[in-house]
Amino acid sequence: MKMRLVILLAGSLLLLVIAWAHLWRLSDTPKGLYVDETSVGLNAATIAINGHDEHGEAWPTFFKAFGEYKNPISIYATALLFHMFGPSVFGLRFISALFFFLFLIGITLLSWKLFYQVFPVLFIVISAAFLPWFFPVSRIAFEVISQITIVIFSLFCIFEAYHGLYSTKTKLLYSFAGGSLTALSIYSYSTSKLLAFMTLALLIVVYTRKRTALLTLSAIVGFALFIAPYYAFSISHPGALTARFYSITYINNSALALHDKIYVFLHTYSYHFGINFLLLHGDTNFRQGTGYGGVLFVTVFIASIIGFITAFSNKKLHNKKYLVFLALLGLCTPIPAALTLLTAGIATRTLILGLIFLIFAGYGMQFLYKHHKAITWILCITLLAEIGAYVMNYFTIYANNTIPAFETYGLEQSLTIALQHQPEKIIVSPNTHASATNLAFHKLTIANPAAIPIFIAQPRPEQYSCVIFFLPDDLASISRSSLSFLDLTPKNSIPHLRCYL
């Protein structure tokens, strides 16, 4: 009884720590909303208000944005939250945290089915909750976070279908769900438009035998049903879903010889398995990585290597075919990233690979706990130290680095301050990255009871107006005016605010 109470208290404490790390200062860390976030927020808000996207299309399958089409799952989930509570910065990013909490539930379920032991499951869940591969995108409104949530439940259903001890009817339901969720991942993030088909192909190759043919057929039927809206959209909008890919890939670059393209592909692909990306530098884009270490903790990397070796050398392991399936999926994951214009690793396009590393790390910790307990506890203590250092860096050094990376810090606050001074109008300069999208979203998150006009135009100081502008592009035109003004720019703000009252 006492042991159960201790376990319950320890589990509750762990959940509180994880929730705190993903929700604390969610609205202002990272600092500012990047345009991809406000694009998601704007479309979610318009869907919540009238069922149309920002371009007036009713209930679209994919959402037209600036130079691309955004995926619908995270947008519709955000729209539901906005419908209940109204648009807000916290609500926009909370959906990502919610998807991540669901992912943690999924990886807990799958890990328990694989190990039936508390220790490796705890190691995987704690590592996943703070893994540098996942943590940054779990706190921002990027569509990709919904991908690993859907994929983990897809992998869980596939495991239950082929390895669970159930009736044939139940196993068929699980295989249908696995195929359906695999197809559903296509609507989560762009890389799944390739990876989903690869996953289904791997499932067919690895698992299709005479006695499992019906299960595979069930998975294919589920996949086909959920892929139908994707094909219908592709037919009605030819080229829309591939335009972004062709704008960033090198494969259609006639200036590159075939051997150069092969070299670029192999270099970028292999980089995602190298020490530089995994342990040293990670994703160098501050919107997707912190610049502190790699995408994996050193302890997780060590445990995953041990797990890969010991799992495949264990002749008694009953679910080795599933591990073959996972390993092949891991090898496929960097392919979409390697087909684009990259010279280094990118975390968002390879999240599923991080998931594969975690599962094999569980096998490594299971082996060490059984045969080398001292090493096991050393790794566990080291993991906690790595997590502590990473989280501390995230909320201090990294938080400040996000101000230029996210490009909009202070915009919402500047609008709020300007409205408090009751000008006749508020002018926002267009000389920033996608300012129209950012402004349109923030106009929905701030109170404007007097309906003061807020619009984008070249900043020309006028009496009884407030101007939000950006350095250095607008300073020359702003400085020509002889009107007196109040400089009300918030601290560390990217845009500057002057009110001519």
C-alpha cells in the first residue's frame, strides 16, 4: 500500500513538472509569434468565427498561405479552442502543448506494450518530455507537432494488430486504425506526404505473409479511405501541394549535374545520423532548436545504440519484426529533408527519427538495468542533469535569442499601448516579414472597443495617430517629420512605436 502511494505521488510530481515545463511562460517564450504561427492562428480564428479561411474558402482541406498550403489538423484543433475561448496567443500555442501531451500518452502506451516494465517506460517518457528534438516545437504553433502525435498512435495500433494477443476481429480493427492514422498523418505535416506512403510500403513488405494478409488488407483499406480527401484536393488544385517542395528542392535545378545532386542528397541525409546534428549542434535555426547541444541527450544516444545492438542480437525477442519495421522507418525519415535545400540537419522534418531513437533507447536501458545496474543509475543521473541544464538554458539564454529569430516580439504589446492612447488611427509599416498576417491575427487577440482603424501603410507621421515601424527600413521616412511624439516602444521590442498626439 505504501509503495503504491509512493508511486502515485512520484507519478503526479512528474506530470506536474512536465506540465510546468511546457506551459510556463508559453505566451512569451519564445518571444514573438513567427509568421507561420500567426498564419495558423489567423486561419483558425476565421474558421472559428465563420467557417471560412483567411481567403474566404469554406472548410478547406488544406489552407492557402504565403507560398504554400498549410496542413489542416492543427488549424482545426486550434479553431475548436478559439471557438470555445476566443483567439489568444496562449491558446494558439497551447494546442501544440496539448498535442505533445497526447504524444506522451501514446509513447507511454507503446512503451508499456514493448517492455511491460516500469523502468524503461519511465526512461522513455521522461526523455521524450524534454528531448531537444521535440521540446522547442512543443511550445510553438507549428503544424509539425501533430505529426508525431498521430504517428505514435499509428505505430501503437500497428503493434497491437500484428503482435497483440486479441481476437481476429480486434486485430483487424487495430490494423484498420493503423492504416487510417498513417494516412491521417498526411494532413499533419508536409513530410508525411512522402513518409506516410513509405510507412505503408514498409508495413506491406515487413508484415505481409499468408496468415497476416487480411490484417495488411485492412490497413490498406483504412489508408485508402483517409487518403481520399487528399487526392480529391490534389485533383481540384493541381500542383498546389507540391509547389512549396519544388521551390526549395534542388532536384529540378538544371545547373546541378546528377552526381552533384546525389552528393547533396547523401551528404544531407547522412548528416541527420551524425554526431554534429545528434549531439553537438542540432538544428541551428533558433525557431526549431536552442543552439545548446544536439537534438538528443547524450544518455539517450548511448542507450539507443546499446538498445539497437542488444535488441537485434536477442534471438528470444518475440517482436523483432516490429523493430525491423521501426528501424527501416527511421532510415526513411530523413529522406524528405535530404531532398530539400539543406546543408545541415533540420529537426522539424525528422521528428519521427527522434521517436525511433527513443524506443531503441528503452531497449538499451532495459538491458543495462538487467545486467549493469551501476551504469544504469549513472546514465539516469546524467539524464536528469542534462534535462536540468537544457531547460535552464531554454528559459534564459535561448529565450533572449528568440527575439530576432521570431521577428515580431513586441507587436501585440505595441498595439495594446497604442490603443490605450486613443489615437484616430494606428499605422503599421509593411517593411517586415509577412506583417499583414501578423497584424490580422493580433487584431483578433487585442481589445479595440472604440474600433480605432488599424491598417498597414507606409509610415507617415500624422497628428493624432500612432505609427508602428521597423528599424532600419522606416527610420529615414519617420525622422523627416517635425511633429512631436511620444516614444512608447516596449522594452526589447522588434517594432518601434511612436504616437503623435
